[in-house]
Amino acid sequence: MQAVLDEIIKTVVNLKPEDRQKVIQAVQEEERKTKTNGEDISVSPDTVWLRENRHRYSGMYVAIENGELVGQGKNFREADKDAKKNGSQKPFITYVFPADSEPFGGW
């Protein structure tokens, strides 16, 4: 797999600048596409990441952007600071409740 990736990178690097930009835009567009939850309903990449990884971050705050973890911490401020350190400007930050916790309701 690494050999294929190296060949792709070599090919893209050797393209004319305008063609290289088209490749970059195509890849970025693919990354921005909303992932699905296995049904016909679309969900955000952040929601998909949270559902797939919540067991690893139980009891912590996580900062997610475009379906990728960009920060984490024991509290909101730590997760936000970690995300900013990693170059994120507006991550989705949430607390990951432990799986065995009681659901919380409003008034």
C-alpha cells in the first residue's frame, strides 16, 4: 500500500500547478462529504467519529473537526486549548459520558 501511495504522491507532485490544484480540490471535497450512518440518513463526520470512538475517551472532553480528533482534555478548556494547539479554530467540543452513566434529563 505504501508503494501505491508513494507513486500517487510522486505523480501529483509532478503535475502542472493548475492540475495539482484540481487534485487537491477533489480530495478536499471528498473529505468534506457527509458520511452516512449505514442507512439512507446522512450524519456529520463528527457524529460518526464520536459514535465509533466514544469508548476510548469515556469521561473526557474531546474536540472533533471534520470527523477527526483535534484535541482532548479533562475539561472543556483543556480540550479547546489542545485543539487550538493542533491548528483547529472552531472544533466541536463535547463531554463523552461513560457508557454506564445514567441518562440526564431536563426539568
